[in-house]
Amino acid sequence: MSHINSRGPYMLAVGTAQLGLWSRLSLASEWPEHVCGEPQVPCYFIFGDSLVDNGNNNALDTLNKANFAPYGIDFKYGPTGRFTNGRNIADIIAELLGFDDYIPPYATARGPDILKGVNYGSGSAGIRDETGQQGGARISMNAQLQNHRATVARITALLGSRRLANEYLNKCLYTVGMGNNDYINNYFMPQYYPSSKLYTPDQYAADLIRRYSLQLKKLYRSGARKVGVFGVGDIGCAPFELATHGTNGSSSPCVEMIDDAVKLFNTRLPKMLDDLNNKLANAKFIFINETSSGDSSSLGFKVVNAPCCKANTQSNKGLCVPDLYPCSNRTEFVYWDGFHPTETANELLAAAAYFVLSPLLSPRIDTWAQKDGDSELLGFTDFIPPFATARGQDILRGVNYASGGGGIRAETGRNVGGRISFDSQLLHHGITVSRITALQRNLTFTREYLSKCIYTVGMGSNDYINNYFMPQSYPTSARFTPDQYAAVLIQQYSQQLREYVRLFHSTEIINVLAATRAYNASSPSDAYPVDIRTLAQLQ
């Protein structure tokens, strides 16, 4: 368990060359020796494929398992069956929820351990029962639901009655992530499956949604009420799919025929979930879009289309060659092997998912929107660390997300190379807030602590000097008059801040956006309605 021994104030920061978040919190002389809290939900049940599998495939007769090196090279327990170098998405979400340890796999979950949840994920599994069969055994969504029914029976025995079990299960969180393999290990493998001959892409998406709806209804009948459902990711961008299918000369960096088919599924999924919410009493199904977490290169990744480990080209194609040492700069890679994200990429995906799931949790995390400034004037003894290097308890005094070349518009600054746009900086802050919650294991602490922070935002400079006034690189000046462009920027800026407030902001936090220019404002044009000094003194 973590505890705080700091006596100074706290600060976070976001922006272009100047986007930051300051906190005016002066900690009491001593915090309690240990700050600890209960998880935000009593239990967490996980259904899915290799993105969440944490050992269920280990004992199966299958090529799709990851219980060998270099898998788990950065995980404290080594190779466990997780298809990545460290933690997977489910592990990180469990941490953010406040669990002391990871949710056990169904294959080994026993006794009272099942009361905190079970992970049913299985590599190569899909919505359709036959999906993934070319690689050997796997646990399909239907089979995972059957396993969950066995778990519910055990929980009923532990709690003494079905009524008590239902009341307990109604409070749990469930995440479901299926569909990826129904495309890459079914529809786009015509040598093994007839589905691409039997269905057009649109018909196939409709059939998957129909089957998925029936499965989610079964989950509901077993007691699930709070359910986050992941959409299918950008699987056409996976290194193995690129190597297998190519881009056919397209300007897209991904396999368009795969991603176009996936879009048909993802478009239908939220509508199906809305239908379930309308028809099933107290149902709360939430769609988690895995294709909307930002441009990988703008998130600080340097390698976005190649695996970190040497991928096998033989029987278990796309997985790591056993016992070969992987790349050393793993935090710079999106993909660990031919299909699966690195732990760093999983952190981004999990943090985004966690905040989408926040309406299902209680209480919500409270925070603001942000920007960079003069930490010395606020009394900090050292400068606020950049997001790229901020680690451990250092984040408790603040983080600077600023990035030269970054702008309101995602494309701004691309002429100079890598940069971190405002959208990406906001996502980075979501990760920081998640890490603070995990660090303290106490959501109440997080809410109270972050509610006392100051955030200032300064964006727009590069949207002019590295966009509008560079007609050789950007079309904006040809498309918009100066007045129109200003209106477009303001509209987008407003949407970004509104979306940020929607996800993070709580009614008890004063809705103040700090000035972008000065600690002491000399005129309303410097800071409105108050300057940073005044803002820091607000009670």
C-alpha cells in the first residue's frame, strides 16, 4: 500500500510549449501511515479473447497460448499466459478499480477468491463457436457464459441463497470484449471458414450482432447489470494482418478491407446495447470504442506497425518466437507481437475504458481540465516533471503534458514530426488520474486531492504558425477565411473541454479555467475572470 509523506503543494500540467496543471493543495503535516479503500465494485468479471486472457489457455491443446518467454518479461510473475510483455487491459482496469490483486483466471479460481471476480478470457475465442478452431482449443463466448453459470452456482453456495447471490452480482462490474477473432480468425481466413462466401461484410456484421445480443441477454439473466462492452479494435493495423494482406497500394497505413468490415460491426453495436438498455430492467450496457483512443504516433509511440518481439512465421503465426529477447525500447512500441498491444499501449486503452465505465462506478473521479505555468510562483521547490518521465509518487505533485508543435487540431505540427496534440494530452491526463487512484487505492482520496488542483490550458498558437500560415503543408487557409478558421478552432476547443468535463468533472468542483498567460494578470485579456494568483487562493 502507498502512503504520502509530502508536505508541499501539488501540480499537474498539460499543453503545447505551455500547457500545465497546478495544484494549490498544501498537505497536512502528516497523512495517515496507510491510505487504503475498498474497490469501487465488489467484484469484476471479464469475458473476452487474448487481449484479456490471463492463463485460461495454458492447459488447452492449442497453439494460441502465451505461457513462455518472452511473454511476461515485464510482469512481476513472469510468463503467465498473458499475451503481452506485462499487464493486459483487464489487469490494469482491476488496478484502477482498487483491487489488491489481479482477477484470477477461471482455470485456477477457487473458493472465496471467486467472490472478487473471475477472468474467463481465452485467446482466439469469438462470438461464433467455430471461430479460432484452426489453432486448436479455445473457450468461445458461449462456453465462457457456461463457465460463468458454474461460478454463479458456486457463489450461491458461498452466500447461502440465490437471492443474496443475485443482489451481490447486480453490484459487480462486467466487461466483455468479443468480435476481433470473428474477423481475423474466421471471416478473413477463407482457407478455413466459409463465412466470407456465405455472407457479405454487412450481413456478417448483422449476424454477429444478433448472436452477441442473445449472449449478452444470457449474461444479464445470470445477474449482470453493469456491463462494459468493447467494440472491435483497429485489427487491420496489426503487424500480422499488414504482413498477410498488405495495403494494396492504399494511402491507409492499415488493411482497409478488414477495418471497413469492422466498422459495420462497431456501428451496429451501440444501437444493440441501447436496445438492451431499453428492454431489460436496470440494465446498464456501455459501449467502449477501442478505435477512438487517439493517433498512436501522437501518443508518443515511435513504432506503430511492427512487433517488439520477433514474431513467429510458422505454426503459431504472429506470436513471439519462444525464448528470444525482444526489443529493449518496449514503451515506444504499440504492438508486442503480431496482434497484441504492449503494456504501455494497454495502459492507454485501459485508462480510456476506465473513464468510459465511470458512470457504472460510485463515486466518480473528479478532476478538471489543464495547462502549464510557473511552478516557482506557486511555491514548488522543483519543476513539474514531464509526462514522459513522471513515475511513482512524483505524479502526486503534478505532471506537465506540454508538447512543442501540439495544437487543438490533431494534424497541427505534423510538418515538424512527432508531437502530442491536445486530445492526446487529455488522454495522458486520464492515465495520470488513473495511476493516482491505483497508487492510493482510495477513490475518496483521489477525488478530494484532485478537486484542489489548478489546471491551465494554452492551445492555439501552433494551429496558426504550424497549420493555417503554412499553406505548403496544410489546406486550412484555402478552406477557411481567418474568421471562419477562428470559429472552427473555438468550436473544436469547446468540444474538447466539454468532453473532458463530461468525463472527469463533478458538480462540487468550481468550473474555473485558469488563464493561459500570467500569474498576475495586468488586464482582462491576460486572464479572465481571475488570474492564477487569485485562482490559487480560492477556497
